[in-house]
Amino acid sequence: MNEAQQLGRIGNWEFDVSTQQVNWSDELFRLYERDLAQGQPTHEEVLDYYFPESRARVLDCIQRAMERGE
């Protein structure tokens, strides 16, 4: 999957509802120029990578996931 993401210049992230941790793919680190040594971002830090008009929607999705386990 890493090679396909590199070729397509796409990345992905997952949010673990039980631990409330974000897990970025290696390609997403490269796309956002985040040093792997920084470790995985918090869900609060993830919001900094979105345009202001998208942040509210992403935050809403994260909050629903935490509250309802969706």
C-alpha cells in the first residue's frame, strides 16, 4: 500500500475511537512535511492541516466517533 500511495501522492489516516489516537500513513507524513520523529499527531493537531472551512466538519466527525463510537 505504501508504494501505491507514493505513486498516487495520496495518504490516509485512521482514528482509533477506543484510544483516541490518530495513525497517519508514511505518505501522509511526506505530503504534509511532518517529520516522522514527531510521531503521530493528536486529533487536535490534525485540524491544523485542514482549511478553516473544512475544520468544523472534520472536528464534528472526530467528536461523533469519540462520543458514539462511529
